[in-house]
Amino acid sequence: MDCREAQSLIVPFVKGELDRNKAKAFFSHIDSCPNCRDDLEVYYVLLIGLKQLDDDTSGSLDLHGQFEKNLNDARSEVMKKQLGIVEKWIIVIVLFLLLVFLLWKGKEEYDLYESEQIEVNQSK
Ligand SMILES: [Zn+2]
């Protein structure tokens, strides 16, 4: 992602409209590009700050702190969802291995049954 693309994603990001993949790409650009990060913070502070002035909240206006917190929350949200996909794959793999194991066990029991049958036939 280049700066131009990142800049175009600042507004959707602040509004929470980015999908996971775009948010991930956006974060990796923001982390490596101080210019875009600054622009994001300026926009965030403008948007949220104005909104809070409108709402007339009595809390302290620690906009930089809020920006950092919001960014961390959004980042952990993106990372959490990503972990979910990995977990899903682990479950799929475990289920597949279980299936293979059961099939293998089943075949072993069948082989055992077959060899028992042969023994029974031989003893006749
Ligand atoms: Zn940039």
C-alpha cells in the first residue's frame, strides 16, 4: 500500500468502515509511515474532538491518548479476528487427522477380523 492509498483509507478507517484485510494493510502502512500516521491522528482528533465538543462531554479531552487507545483497540480487533481464522484451520486439521486415525483404526480392526476368520477357517 502506498501513501496515496493509505490517505484514501483514513476517513473510512476512522468511521470504522474498513474490512479486515484493508484494515490490516492500512495498519502495516501506518506502522511504517509516520507521515500517514500523523495525518490519521489529525483527522481522528478533528473528527472525534469536534464530535465530543458537540456532545459536550465533561471528560478531559485527551485526544492524543484517545487516538492511541482507539488505534490499539482497532489493531487488536483485527489481530483477534485473524487468530480466529488460524484457530479454525487448526480445528479443521485436527478433525481431519482424527478422521484419518479413525479410518486407520477401522482398517486395523478389519484386518484383525479377517486374520481371525482365516484362523477359524484353518482350524476347521
Ligand atoms: Zn504513507
